[in-house]
Amino acid sequence: MPFLDSLWNKGVRLKQHYVQALCSPTRGAVLTGRYPLRWGGVQGVAFPGLPEYIGEDEVFLPLALNQLGYSTKAVGKWHLGFATANQTAVGRGFDEFFGIYDGSMRHFLHTSFEKHNLFHDKRLETGEMQHRRVHNTQGLHGTEVFTREAIRMVRNHESGPLFMYLSFSAPHMPNEADPEWVVQNNLPPGPRRDFGGMLTMVDDGLRRVVDAFKENNLWPDTVLILFSDNGGEVIHGASNWPLRGSKETPWEGGVRSAGLVYSLRPDLVPVPSRGSETWALSHAVDVFPTVLSLAGAGDGNIRLGGKKLDGVDVWDSWVRKASPARSTVLLKTSPAWGKTDAERLGIYKMKKGNRPNGVNALRVGTYKLIQGLPGRSDWYAPNPSGCFPGLEPFLDSLEANRPGVPDFTVYHNRSCMLQVGDAQGDQIAAGEITHLGQLKQTWLFDIEADPEERHDLSEELPLVVTRLENVLSSYLTSPDQFPARGRPSKDDIERSAPFDGFDIWNDPIIAHDLYRIPLEPHRDL
């Protein structure tokens, strides 16, 4: 990935930047500046049919930037709810959006679960949203489509400040890439080779978008903040080596993101800081206040609807090696959904301990606490493709957008793991576990000394465990939190039918693909 490598070598590398373990919670944290427990996104992603994923009283970053005179554009994956027009990207404040509403798509067909999933929305001066279903791009890889649209938006930008939220869907499953890109990564056939092909396409797409910024004379004053929205999913060919765990889990491999910041302006990124790395602690929620500060926000000149941010401005910590702006990061809060211990254990057994089932995690200073059932906790080889040979039929069914149920027995394959984490899955597979009390549910690590989480200190440092438990409790008992949202019920889906995100506005009187939808003004602004 030559272009990303050049940014990595010339920018400031973020070595302790955290995100949530799943995509929607991270995206919500970025665009609200608030932890998911504040708005109900602690359990999972924004499912189609969910009446509301993030409350419409939350102020999103583009809405705040609009108050500072910014033109705001979004390209790529949204995945933050779309039950009403006000919950789409344009409804949340972006002037223009081109991309997918749901969490993934067939990269060449632009469908999700056999439903159309590619849209172009604009905010009109009338206060309406112009909505169009895009049909003329099938056959082009989604990364190429998003690249072209981002370039078009940059070239069409005439004056004033610009904020672009560019969120490529790749390398999210399904593993589909143009063959010409796959062969460039010199990997043996398998999921990782396809995954690498998709990443190579993203690398080239980002290079071309940056070239458009340069052509429009925007690049000298541009700040680039780049990171992933969760840890890599090893069953699809990603690698988190040498970190422990995978996407969806609270281990470092699930929540620590590779990230960087870049700017040519020496007043923003001092020349001595270029090509360096920062170990300042930061989180996705910090993007909101950091971007607002860079954009010129000050006390009293923007309205946030009375919401208290969890994020802090971390720019000086990142680029000037100033004192860390934060020492505590809430990494994951996941409720047990009112299920009994027996029910939770039954689900955990069925999934062979691979998926979390009620887990909380946070970092305070150098220490990290994990409590609950955290899911897969192993260390995988740099190329994990061979770990899950029996999963190919399941992955194929997902790529065909057909419902599939993974074979968690095969999913539990240990043949290529370099080290097994705590052996919970082995105990479950052997039938040794009959109640939750038999499973270890507390871990403590000194992350600065042990970033790979190999040495559990929970029994050696019980007072530190208690101190971090008290900090965690202060979050979990805070009045400023929202009840967790789960999967939508059948009634939820039926109630959301007028705008279900795919068969947009299932209204028989609408027979064309370009139409206007009224938007409600934000009630707190």
C-alpha cells in the first residue's frame, strides 16, 4: 500500500488510539463525541428496521460544522440508522451524501441481502432532502465508485471550508476485489489475499482523492485524520498481530486502531513532528471536539443541544507531544440484556466462546480492566487465513447475501493459533462448564508494559482491580445514559416500513427514483 505507507512515514502515527469493537458504535462515537452508552449503541450495530439507532436529539459533527460555515460531504458507508429521513447522513447535517445506508454490500452489485443499497442524497435550500437510488454503477467495485464520487465533490467545491467524511466500505466482507489488485499483494490464495486486494484498492482510491484536493488547491490547508472503525476480523483475512483478539471483542486486537494524522501546515503539524509517533491516549469520541477546535470553534459560537461531550481536544497531545489530554478511555459496555446466567451460558456455549456475551472494559492510565464474557481471545499468526478452513461455506453464503449460520465448531479451530487465550472455548467444547461461575470473568493488564495482554495481573493487584471497577461503575450508573437498543422486532420492522433503508419509502405512489423528502429541523437547535 504505497500511498498509505507514505502517509504513515510522513504523518504522525497514533499508537494508542482506541475505537469501539464494532463499526456502528465507533461511527456514532466519532460523529457525536459521546460514548455509545449515552445514546443506546452499546450492544451492536444499526440493524435495518430499527426505528432509531441514535436519538434525533443528538447533535452530529456536520451539524456543528455547518454553524461554522463549512460545506459538509459524506461518501461511503453510513450505518448509523435510516428509519426516517432525519436519521440519514443528510438528515444529520451533511449537505451531500453518496454511499450505502447499511453496514456492507456486494462490492460489484451494490446490494445488501438482495436489496438495493446505494444512494445519493442532497440537502436542498427548501429544507428538503433530494433522494436518488443509484443504478448506473453496477459492475464497478464500490471502492472505485466511492473514489469517483469523492473526487467529483472535491472538484465541484468552489469556496469556503470543506469537511469530508470518507468511509470506504472495503475491506469489509464480502471479500471481493478486482483481480488486477489481488495479484499485486503476493500472498497465497485465500481470504487474506482477497482482503489485501481490497486494501490495495482503498490505498489507490485515497491517493486519487488526495490528488483531487491538490488539483483544487485545497491540500495545503487540509488536515487528514485516518483510522479504522474496529479491529480486523480474522476470519475474513485481517490480521491484528501481535495484538490479542479480533473485531467485536474488547481485547486490544478488537479496539486499538491503526491511525495517523497529516497536514502540510507547520502551525498545525510542526515539521519536527512529521514522521513521528505519539503514544498519547485517545478515543474515537475525541475526533468531534478536536475537529471543531481545528475548525475554529470557541466558547459559545456553536450550539450542541445541551449535550455533554465525552471527547476532548487531543490535537496538541497528538502532534506537539503535550501532556496527555485524557487518562481514561471507556472501551466497551455491553449489557447482558436481562438474560439469566443460564441463558447467557447457553448462548456462549453454542458459539464456543467466540462471541462476547455481556462484557465491560476500560483503560485508566496504564491499566486495562475487562469483566464479563469477552469472546475470542487468542493470538493469531500474521496470516490467519488457514485458521478457519471450514468457514468458507458460511462466508460464501454471506457473500451471496443469504442467511447463514456459522459452524462454531469449525470456527473454534485452533490449528494455526500461536497461543490460545485462557482456553475458555476449549473448556466449553470439552463440556467442562456447567455454570458461569466456572468461567474466568476478570482480567487486568498493564498495557504499556504488556500491550499484547499476555500477563493477567488481576490476582496480583486486587486493589487496582477495585479502583478500576469503581471508575467503570461510575459510567454504568451514570444518569446520562440511554437504554441499550437490541435487534429490531417484527413489529419494529413493520413500523419502519415507510422508510426501511432499502426499498426506500415503500409508498406505491412513488414510481421514480428521484424525489424530495421533507426534513424536520433539529429540535434542540
